[in-house]
Amino acid sequence: MQQRSGVAPKRFGCESKHLTARRWLLFASLALCFFCPAEGRTQEASFDRDRYYRAVEYCRRHVRPSPMNLSPDKQVLCFSGAVSQNMDVSAAADLREDGLFVVRSPGGYPGPAIALSNLVRDRRATVVVYEFCVSACAEYFLIASHQTYVLKGTLVAWHNYQSADPNQPFCTFLAKPREGEPKKLLRGPCGQATFGDQSAYSVHSPPQTQFFKERTVDPLFVAPPDSLYVRKLMSSRYMETGVYRDTAWTINPRYYSRLFKAKIFYEAYPDSQDEVDKMLKSLGAHMSVIYDP
């Protein structure tokens, strides 16, 4: 009969010796798992903080002449700036296997961001984010590869994509990605589809659809990602005024494992809306960002 939990019954003689031996064997096995790097490790243990900070300092000193620069040893690919429409991403192909992709960016065009992200993933690089990562940076670079490290003091924020082409105006829609969820505020080409309560996949181009299929957990994922708190707030603000205001938002890291396949380690998520506002001020950014508690 199975023993109930509580005070263990007394054991005597050889049985006591065997119990002691088993305990020592269990202790030795646990110690081996703890000290042996080849064994299973926690997510945090797979990151090399000192290496990442050295790489960031290197990239701070080498932000010119172009947004993207590869270190002489090809271990670090630095990216600092906006993603331009015709950006050459070929330098990423020379990044060494298991190198670092160190990035800060206000975002930009999805096409080159996806192309660069795919090259970074092919090199199995770790993404290191510092200072700020907004819009296309958060949407693509944050989940470009298998793991990402976000430095303390970094603002990561998503927002609805807006067309940079004045000949292709974008419109605002409320869509319900799935039953039982509140409507999601989206932006898309005005003549592309009738939104409302139907599936919102039509806002994604084929390359975007493939990108998210490979990197997100939910097969019904609709970009940009958000929390239900942010979604309700964004939708209610739009319904109250009928005017779309370009507002960005954060996502609490506790939701990341439900959204993204990449392992993302966040050194310090902001504590409040006030902290987010202070970060924006220090960056000199003139934008509105909703804090996701």
C-alpha cells in the first residue's frame, strides 16, 4: 500500500544503510546535472551576459558609416538605425555561426527586416537588444532567431504598421482574430479587404505570414502582437473618437512564451507607465507608448 505523506516510518539495520546509499547516489546525480554544462540547463544559464555587454560596447563605437557593420572577427553584427526600403542585408550572411546580432532600431520596412532576420536565424545568432527596439524591430528582430537578450533600460514597443508610401493610404479596422476575444485594432491597405469580424490574416503579406508561422506559437497569430489589456484599451480609444492615433505599446514578458518560440530573456521590464515615459524622454522620442502592466 502506498505510504501517505507525513512522518516517515523508522528503518533499521541493512535497510537503513541502503537508504543512506541511495540518498548519496541521488545527491551525486543532482550535483553532476548542476555542474555539467552538457546537461539540461535553465533558460537563464544559456545566456552569456558579459559577452553581450562587450558586444554592445563594441557596437556603440562602430555605428558608422552604415546602420549595419560586421566586426573583423565576424562574431558580432551591429545594427543601429532604421530599416530602409532598399537596405542591403548581405553582410549578415558572413556572420559566424552562433554569433551575435546586436540591434537598436526605431523600425522601418518589413521586407528587408524579414530578409535580415532570416539570415540571422540561419547563422543561429543570439539577438541582443539595447536602448530601444520599436515597430518593425520588435515585430521582426526581437524574434529573428532562437534566443534574444534584452538589456536593462531598453524600451521594446510594438505598434500598427503604417504605409510609408503616400500613394497607398492605409486605413484603420477593428477585427476579431478569434471567437471570444475582444476586437483588435489593425491597419491595412484601404481596398485590400473587408475586415470586421472575419479573419485578419489578409493584413499580412505572404512573406510576413511565413515569418510569423515559423516563429510564433499560435497558428492564429495576427501581428502586431498585444495583450488583452492593450487590445481593449486601443480599441476603446478608437471607438470613442473614431480617429486613429499612432500609439505604441509594450508587452509584459510574462506573455512572451505564449506568443513567441524564441527564448527571450528580459533583464528588467519597466515598472510603470511613469518609467516608460521617462525612457521616452531620455531617448528624445516624440511618441505615445502604453505600458502593459
